[in-house]
Amino acid sequence: MPKKRESRGRRKGDKGSVTRVQCDNCGAMVPEDKVVCVTRMYSPVDPQLASELEKKGAIVMKYPVTKCYCINCAIFYGIIKVRSEEERKRANPLQKLT
Ligand SMILES: [Zn+2]
């Protein structure tokens, strides 16, 4: 059977089964090796206020927040892109957009 992707869209290899995790956006149950995880710095302070405070010399804390998305949500948010048929065949790491 022809394969759409070399890795079948996952990084499972020849492992039998993997646990499922919930998508942080829509709540879908997705295999752990299929989810797209991104770590972003999150600050509870309003960005405009934070920049003002930093100018005055205050230290504004930022926390790394890791979120895992299903493929649908990752494409919707532009974390990964839809690739052309030829490009899909290559085992390409995630092209991350900032
Ligand atoms: Zn989702």
C-alpha cells in the first residue's frame, strides 16, 4: 500500500502502542507521538504594562508554558504547515513558526 508519509504522521516506529493525551485546544484524544508540542514564554502581566515596568528596572517574571495540540489545531494556529505531496515523503522535523 502506498504511504502518504514515511513515518505515517507519527514518531512511533515499531512500538506497539503509545498512551493518548488530550489536545490543549479542542480536547481530542491524540496519540502522544502525534501531538505537536510548543513551549512559549508566558507572562501573567499585561505586555504593555510589562514593557513599562521593565523600563523602570523591575523584573517581570515569565514562565515557560508547554501546550500540546492535535494536528488539526496545530495547522489552524500555524504551528505546522500543510506540506506538498513531495515534501510530505521526507521525514522532516516540524517547521515551527514563531
Ligand atoms: Zn485539537
